[in-house]
Amino acid sequence: MSLPFFAIVNPAAGGGRCGKLAGPAMERLRAAGVPIEAHETRNPGDGIQLARDAYRAGFRRFLAVGGDGT
């Protein structure tokens, strides 16, 4: 079995709208059978480190959730 998608969420993107909308959007994907493991960024550069760590852990499917550099 493959690992779930690794979602990197920037909750501050879109003036904070991403933080409000990402959860419900990912729940709809999960309800449709898409496995997702979500992680939020807190500071600039967090997304890069999250992706590197996830890749080292075996993840190969990624989702960038939000903009503003994500």
C-alpha cells in the first residue's frame, strides 16, 4: 500500500482564507477516498523542510495547499 498524499498547508495564504477553507476541502477529498496527511506551515521556509522530511520518510505524492510561496 502506498503512503497517503502529503499536504503542505499554508494557513496564512490568501489573507488567512486558506486556513479556513483547506480543512473542509481536504475532508471532501478524504470522503472521496483520497488519503491525505496534512501539515501546516508556521514560518517562511517550513514548507521546504516539511517536504524534505516527508520525502525522506517515503512520501512521493505531495499537495501544496495555499499560495503565498507554498
